[in-house]
Amino acid sequence: MRILVQKFGGTSVATPENRQCAVEKIRNAIREGFQPVVVISAMGRNGQPYATDTLIGVAREPNPLLSKRELDIMMSCGEIISAVVMVSTLQAAGIDATLFTGGQAGIITDNQYGNSRILRVDPVRIHAALANGKTPVVCGFQGVTVEGDMTTLGRGGSDTTASALGAALPAEAIEIYTDVDGIMTADPRIVPSAQILDRISYAEVSQLAYQGAKVIHPRAVEFAMQKSIPLIVKSTFSDAPGTLITTSAQVEETCDAPVSDRVATGVTYVKNIAQISVEPINEVASFDSSRVFKILAASGINVDLINVLPRQVLFTVQAHDANETQQRLTAAGYCMTALHGCAKVSVVGGGMGDVPGVMASFVEALTASAIPILQTVDSQTSISALIEGCYMETAVSVLHSKFGLD
């Protein structure tokens, strides 16, 4: 049995015409000898009737403080509606499709409503449907707790559903269909010369996602990586081959230039962040930097770009968390200042760790464009700089050119 998981995003199923394009991708997989398992997102985007954000607005209209448990049930409706319509479309096209919610597909999660983690996948009903010659259509973005409560998987949840099922079945490959032809070296709205990558490693695409690129959720990559199942990001609306996501070893077997030989893979960014500087209230006060992070963790505030000095801590938070950060730390007796309107720009590449001078090139590109660097952080696969938000687009463009990605 050759199983292929095919996930279709919201734009791919938003209109009858778009759904017909998706049907052709599914039909082509069947012609090629695969038994497809189809994962579906909610229809369309915010403002459209069945989009998840629209459903959230409807649920919160009478009560903005609706509990997360009940809100998850509402949020699950978008995928259910979308999947039912897709099953109907497939059946009308002569494909014997059958619907499964996330729970029916065997996706068991914890009870962190709104951002649940998958505990295990038991796809016994999916296997039974495939054995009977049916095409399973699974609602993405959702699962159930062991008690049977519906949950949602957070941002990128449908990608995570597809990868988790692909790993559990196991599938020969996982195809992520969207409205672009693949993963690009930068945001084409900022860098018109951005290129579509033909292949990229699991580590590189995870780093791109962590650094702000809206390509595929890192959790989805992790599931595929566990079983070394190739992921392909491609368009529903073209025949472009897309971007292959796989291990470096597999890439070396199919490409004359291994991923590890490419210093940079892409440039990405995160905007609307604030730089926080924390110091003791006076010169003689003791300074326990770990306490700073414990206070923020207890409030559910995520921090990034961390620099710990003997009597100062620097880090960043999302703009919407800046006020609460200031309140919590000031109340705890710290002197805190915030620089608002910042952005983080990052260069990502699997070959950075073995190449001298990468940081020098990074700093040189920003300095030559008179872009002040507020903080930096680096790893084996990425270099990031905090800058003022007004310089973000220029920084992305010059780094893209500096690292030969044009």
C-alpha cells in the first residue's frame, strides 16, 4: 500500500473552482498508484464565512471571555464544514471519499485548549478505509483529549495533522498544498528577486519557521523528521514541482550541491517586537537574572534574543506583551525600559557553522546600509539581528543580496 498524505490549505478549498484544482491533485495521485489521505483546512481567510478567525468572532460576540474549551469546539467547525464540502466534491467527481474528524482519525491530544500537543496517533480507522478502497478526508487542526473533548492544535495545526498522520500510517510522502509554488528565499513582497527553493533540509526549514517565515510549522516538520518522510510544499494551482523538505543525506543523493555546502538558504523577519532592558533598582541591589525569566514564564510571556550580563538582561517580547512585561517586572522591583517598534531579521542556512566570516558578512551588509544593530544572536544554522522596525525591509533586501540569494 503506497500512502500519500495531501494537505490543502484554506485558499485551496475556498471556492468551487479551487476545490476542482484540489480534486485534480488527488486524482493524479490515484493515477500514479497512491492511496491518498487528504487533510483539509477551514475555507478561506479572515472575513470569509467559514474561516476560523470569523468563527472566533462569532463565538466571542456575546462573551469575549468565552472559555477556551468551548472556543475550541467552535474553532473545529471550520475544518468540519470544509471537509464535508470536499467529500461531497470528491464523490461528485467519482472518488469514493469518506470523512473523519481529527478524533475519528485517531489524533489524541493533551487538554491545552487552543494550542494542544499531539500525544499519539492511532489511525486504525484510516487504515480500514484505505483497505476498503476509500479516500479518507481528515479535518485538520483538531484532535480530542483522552476524555473525548475536542481540541485545536494552534498555528499551523493542519500542517501538523498532515505530518502526524503521515508519520503514523506511515506515508511515502506528505504534500502540503498552498497558493504559492514553494518555499522562497525571502518574502517576495520585500525582495522581488526572491527565488523558489527546489529543496531544503528539515533543520533549515524549521529554523526559517522559528525565525518568522510563514512556510510550515516546526511541529509539522518534527513529525515528518521522526520517520524521515519527505515533505513537499507546492501549489494547488500550478504544476510546479515545489520545494522538497528532507534530510541532508537524502538531498545529497539527489542533488549535485548538498544543502550543507550552501551557506545561506533564506532571509526572514519578525516585526512588531519590543526590546526589553532589565537592571536592578539601584547599584547595591542584588540581581538574580533567572528570577526575571521565572516571572515572565509564570505569566505565559515568551522571550527571545536573550543576552544576560552581570547587572543587565536584554531580551525581546512581542509588542502585545510589552505592557504586561513592564508591569510584572516593575512590580517585582526591577528597573525596566522598553524600546518599541523593533524587528528581527535573520539569515538561515545549514552550512553556516563550518564557514568562517559569516557573521562578518552579516554585519557588513547592515553597516553598509547604515542600519544600527541593537542585538545579535547566532547558532549553527542562523544569525539574527534586532533592528529598528523602519529598517526592516532594507535589511532583508541587503542580506538577501549579500548572501548570494538573488
